[in-house]
Amino acid sequence: MSELLLNVKDLRTRFHTRDGLVHAVNGVSFFVKEGETLGIVGESGCGKSVTVMSILRLIPSPPGEVVSGEALYLGRDLLKMSNDEIRHIRGSQLSMVFQDPMTSFNPVMTIGHQVAEPLMAHQEMTRKQAYARAAELLNLVGIPNASERLGDYPHQFSGGMRQRAMIAMALSCNPPLFIADEPSTALDVTIQAQILDLVKHLRDEFGMAVIWITHDLGIIAGLADRVAVMYAGFIIEEAAVDDLYDHPSHPYTIGLLGSLPRMDESGQRRLTSIEGMPPVLYQPPTECPFLSRCTYKIDRCSKENPSLMPVDDDHRAACWVDTTTGKSRA
């Protein structure tokens, strides 16, 4: 059985704004095992990125604040580490790739220097060794003439090449856990497919665990082992990837899948949309946060916010209604 690599419990993060206190992450709990790929899915603003940035202690404070929770990495709580400890963990154990690589690279430093830097800092390599390894990594992620491109600056790379270089930098210390925050969103579909294939190949080659954050359920289908669906700062459904696609149990998940074209269905199916907008949580909700957009709602939904409840083995959903029958679960 795979060892538990990351175990997040009851994570809560909020932001102080001019308009009030925004409760961005509200009691999120999930785990990742060694070698496993977890997909975190939801529309923009649901708390996906804030969740992982809270775990890595990258939330700017102020205005952000991690109020409570645990993030146990191999049994050690990341949220209680000193700044030096978490900085070392971020560089050598947990690596993250962001959506826009142009804002992740320093524009006045060469690609070679930025890929080599973590090797010198965490692997105690000499400059010569680090640059040689940086060339190997850039070649590994598919950048041609890698050794000749070490002296190039980020603006001299295309968007797809910058993202590949960012992945090379993230993998430089062979991290057990690789976190990707919508790394292919800003790229065209051909480059998206290449980045996905690259991550799958590197995952299988290095045996690392992956957390892939996206709003696109189509990407997750061929990548993840398990999926956690987020809405309004809550995980509202979690299941094995095949189970989630075959038997979605939360109305929000059903709506997301209904808006996704599928190649495995015969005949024509009209794509649907989810009406309305997600709530801005200036107060923790006392009702289901999806209530105003839901077509399955019952009286209890307006009185009590449901927690995750078992649907099947390893499948849980936060809904008072059994969406297959339309009847109350309680």
C-alpha cells in the first residue's frame, strides 16, 4: 500500500479586504498518496489555488491569513514549520508550477541560471555541475539544443517552451510531490496536449505524486487517479476519476460534466450551463453554498450546509439530495 504523502485536515484561509472578510477556503480536507495523481477541479474563484498556496505558505499576509488546519507532509505539519524549514521543503520536496510561466521567471536572469539555482541551493552542486544538470533537465522536457539555450532569457522562449522550462526547474530536485496550477491554460490546445503528455511521462518515470489544479474536467479524465471538486471554498465531491465521471452525485459536478463535450456518447447531446454566479463568502454559509444555482434543492438545503457524506466506497458528496432519485439522503 502506498504511503500517505500529504494529509490536509480542516484547512481554512481568509482574506481581509475593503469590503469585508472573505472566507476563501472553508474546512478543506484531502490526502495524496505516494505516486498518486489528485485532480482538484472547480471554476475560477472556488479556492483551488488558495488551497495549495496555503499549504505551501505562499499566501501574502496581509491580506491573507491561514486561520486553522493541518497540512501534514510525511507526518510533519507544513503550517507550523519555521520560514527556513518551509523554504527548504518548497525547494527540495514540494514543487509547484503556476499558470503563467512568464510571471514565474525572473526576466533579467537567464533560464540556465534559474533552473540551476535550486540545484546549487538544495543539492549542493557546484555551478558547473548545476548547469550541466540544467541542460539535461531542459533536454528531458523537450527543449531542443538545451545546452545552447542556457544563456537565453525568458522572453526568448515561446510560451510552451517557458512552461517546459518551468517544469524542468520544478523537477530539478526530484520532488516526491509536484503541484501544477493550471499550467496549460494559457497555451494553445496543441501545446496543452504536449505539456500533459510530458507531465504523465515524467510522473511515470520519476514515480512522483501530482496535484493538478484545473477548471477543465476534460484534462483530468486522462490524468488523475482521484478527483476533488471544489465550490465556494469547500470540497463538495470526491471520488476515483472513473466513478466521478460515471456517477456524479453533486448537482455542481453534474452541471460541470453536462457542459463538457464527450466523445463516448452516441447521438447528439445538448451541452448545458450552470446558471447564476458563485457566492462571495463574507460570512461562512449556514446554507448550501450552491443553493441559488441548484435544480435539486429541498427545504433542508436552505437551513443547513451539508458536509461530505458517503455515496459509495471512496466516493463522497456534500448534498442532502440523492441526485439519482431526487430524494433526501437523510
